[in-house]
Amino acid sequence: MTDSPRSISPDTVLPRIFKAAGRLTAAATIVFLCSVGVFPFYWMFVTSIRPQTEIFEFPPQILPSADSVFEPYLRLFDETDLGSWLLNSAGVSVGTAFFACLFGAMAAYILSRFRFRGREASQVVLLMTQMFPAILLALPMFVVFSRLGLLDSLFGLSLAYLAFLVPVAALLLKAFFDAIPVELEEASMIDGASRIGTLFRITLPLSLPGLASTFLFCFIISWDEFLFARMFIRQPDNWTVSLGLASFSGEFVTPWDQVMAAATIITLPAAVIFLALQRYLVRGLTSGGVKG
Amino acid sequence: MATARLEKVTKYYPDHLAVDHIDLDIAEGEFLVLVGPSGCGKSTTLRMIAGLETISEGDIWIGDRRVNHISPRHRDVAMVFQNYALYPHMNVYMNLSYSLRLRRVAKAEIDVLVHKVAGSLHLTGLLGRKPGQLSGGQRQRVALGRAIIREPKLFLMDEPLSNLDAKLRVQTRSEITRLQRQLGVTTVYVTHDQSEAMTMGSRIAVMNNGKILQTDVPRDLYSNPANVFVAQFVGTPPMNLLTCQMDKVAGSPRLLGECVNISCPEYAAERLAEAGERFLVGFRPEDIEIAGDDPGVGFGGAVKAVEDLGHELLITVSEGSTQFIARLPPTVAERVRLGDKIGFTVNSSRLRFFDTRNEQAITVG
């Protein structure tokens, strides 16, 4: 007998079945959670290419329509100022994220590396800036900004965002700086670098993951922001994407296909940046979070 | 190459005194080891020499320059850190050449120097690797290389061996000593390990509680400790210290106490009589010889523990609340049994005496 069948007994088979069932359950859970997350985006895209007549069909069609149309996308650029909204938003978001990282990094470095009177207190204050509802701050800021002539300007809007985001960036980056051993900086200074030189040669390169995730965080917050944009910006020329999108909903009609097409286009830049920085982001979130 | 001098150097922290008015003269080309238990201020002292800590009081001189307010990068010192502090985002080549690149040395010259240093430390094949891809011993060598490539005035080393395993530590120990002798660069080396200090240092400064207790060459430190702390810190096992007092028995002075019944050496009698009623007599475990069954004189007691290390026996002998350790050749192994009474003779020139009140050595003869 060369190939005798291996003995099959409940003792050996049952654990395997349980193991397989366990994995299957885990996989099913992951797929379910992912689809919950992805479905709105899917629905957004599918609706955007559905012919207007089919949008309100009942029961709704899950699959894309057979007569899919891409014409809303073309109409968007022809009939609306989507292009300039995108440019405005890109300018505001990139600028805000850049300066939030720059100023945040400076504050974070001081908080992380120097011992001075009021160090603990200033961290608490930074945290407290995040505790107020936005609308509570928006009103006084509106008054101040109008006195300063900063209303209706993208620069002013950026400034308003920075007021919120610099403290967040500082706290995020402090955690990253804290995770970099001080000895590296000391070694560099003994090796002949100045403190600033050390910051640029050693500390910042090592905190790239942290900078990337902070940049991304600030970018997405300012890309999505609506309340401040609504209050501070009047002229359609200065609209950001969130204002532009809101302008679609009319008193009598809302062109849902165009809304969804615009939403799809607006989501794309954030998604692209997210994917580009994802490598750093995952490393950054773990390396900064797990200290020591 | 340079000398270094510390004058009344002191470091206060808000809640404690870390370094307490220490004076230290380091000669050109010397390998000075700062040794002491953790928290004794040795690392703080080293960091003050490097310029990483400010000096609360006193002066530090490197060569003939007072460096109190000179930044680390202008002191021309190189430091090896306990955790190596290699730049993780640079490969070995970039790590080694970092200080040269900062000094804008010509590329060709850097290349020559890096290869020379890498060759002497067996790192040539690893120049392209990042620190994360190196073993502990290799990282250690890169850290050393980064220090020697600059030919600085002073080497400062802060427990550079404590992250290595025991075998590698012994190897690297001799490697570092060899490099230091070869380069002749004045070195200050911090460790808490007294055997490291004894084997590496050309001179050793023992620190405790922010003070330097004794600075001496290893041999003198071992045989003539200046106080009880040094006597017990240096040597494994440490120096035996037994409390005793002097009594006249039949006209001649004797030292008596638990485990102790010896005739007082003549040269010491007068000085000891002045030192007070009770004092400590000290001797190294290898300075006594077995005298057979308890003769009643010499050092003696019951055998409490025997450790056979193969090349030697360590025997713990006790009487009452006192105990001492004897280091004996393995040949006597059969004669020593647990619980036996046992006596030892001592060459009285090997005895050291300490005051019980201030714990300082009593100089006799």
C-alpha cells in the first residue's frame, strides 16, 4: 500500500474547521467594514454618471446604469467655475498645510527640546484652543477680520485656518520630535553642527513621516472646511470647492448628477495626496504614537 | 591631542547637587576612566566637558583654552554615546564623514579618510548600510570610527560598551585601548563597571555622590584605597572590612573582633591607638592563606558558602554577624567543607586600616 488514506478523525479535523471558520469570519468582517466605508464614494460616482431621468428611480439601481453619461463632468467645467474653485482651494489648502507644518514644527521643537518656565502651561493652552466650537470663534474672528480688511480674501481664510491648525500641528509634531533621541542631536552638535544645522540635517529628516502626516491632516481639514469659508468669503471668484459645491443646491432644483460629479472631482485631490503620502502616514502614525 | 583640566567644577540642578567641586588634571595622551555607581555624577561631568551641560561653578580647560562658554562644536572633542547615536537616515559612509562634511573637507580627502578608518575598524564592506542593518558590535565600531576620523583633541566615551554582550564587551575593550594607545588621543571614559575601569584606564577617578573620592593608577587604587567606598567598589569580590579594636594581651598589642584575632603590626600600633577605640581592618580576599583547622589566631570562622569557579575558590567565612571572603587556589577544595571552622594567616604588610567615623583610610607606618 503506497498511498494509504490519512486517518480522518474529528480530533484533527475539527480544529482546522474552527480555524478556517475564524479566518472566514474575520475576512467577512473586514469586507463588510470596507464596503460601509467605500459605498458612499461608489454611490457618489455611480449617481454622477446616471442619466438624470434615472436618478430618482425606485427601487434604486445599485449597478451603474446601462446608459451611463459622462456629460455632467464636461458641463461642470463649461457651465460653472469649478476650475477656479479647485485652484482657490488648492492654494488655500497647500499654503495652510505648509505654514501650519512650518510654524508647528518650530513650536514643537521648542516644546520638545527646551525646558523653560511655562512649558507645561503652553501645551495646555495649545490643547485648549481645540476645545471651543468653531462657531463660537467664528463670530469674533469675523469682527476682527473685517476690521483688518481680511474678509473676502483667500489669504485671510488661510490665516483663519492657521489659527486652528498650528496648535494641532505643534502637538502632533511634538510627539514625533519626542520620539527622536536627544543623543542624535547632541552627537551632531559635537560633530560640528550648529543647533539650526542639526535641526535641518538630523531632526527634520528623521521626522519626515510626522511632517507628512501633519501636512496631510492640515490639507484635508482646510480642503473640506465650510463654515469659515461661508462666513469670510463673499465673491464667487474667491469661492473654495466646498462653497462651490453648496452653490449647486438651488431653491427649486438641485442638479444631483452635477453635484455628484463635482463631489467626485473634489474628492480626487485629497485621495491622490493621501495615497502618495500613505507610506509615510502609516509609519508616521505608529512611530510617533508608540514612544519608547 | 591636548591636556584637560577641571577646576572646582560643580553642577547644580534645581533639586540636587550632581557634581560637587571636582578637580581633575588629565595629562596629554592619558586614558582617564571616571567610574562610580549610577547617579554619581560621572556622566554629567563628561557632558560638561563636552559642552552638552552648562557648568554651574568652576572652570574647564581643554589645552590652554577655558571652554566654559564655548559651544560643543567649537571644543574639538568627539564623543561616543552609550546608545551609539548613529544617524539612522544616513549610511555608514555618511555617518563617518558627517563631521568632515560639516567642516567642508574636500571630497577626495574625505573619501581617503573614510576608507582608512573603515579599514582599521573592519567596516569597509558595510559602508553602504544604514545603522538599522548593522549588528550591535558593528554599530559600536561605526560610533568609534565617527569619533576617531576627526582626530579631535579629546575623546569622550560614555559607557560605550554597556549595550554589548559580555563576550563582545571584552573584545571591544581591548580594541578601544589599542586604538587609544595607537592614536595617543587624550581620553575620558565613563563607566560604572569597575573591572572595565581597571583593565582600560591608565588612571582612574572613582566618583560617588558628585565627588571624586580618589584618583590613581589602577594598581594603587586596588591596593591602597583612600576610603571605605573605594575599597568596596574596586575589586570583585571587594576588600574585606572587619570591625576590630586594639587590646593589650600579655603586653603586646592585638587586634580583636569577630573573625579577627591578630597581633597588631608594630609599625601601626601607635597610629591606630590614636585613631579611636574601634576601626576597620581591611584585606583583599587573595591576601590570606589557609592555616588549617581554626588555630584561634589570624582571621577565622565557620565556612558559610563555597563557590568553585574552577580556577579559584571563593569561600565565605563568618562568625557572629561578621563575614569575609577568601580567594583560594582550587587545590584546597577538598579541605574546605561547609560548616567547618577554618583559620587564615595574613601577611601583615597587606593589611589596610580605616576610620569607622569618617570612613577614610588610616595611614600607618
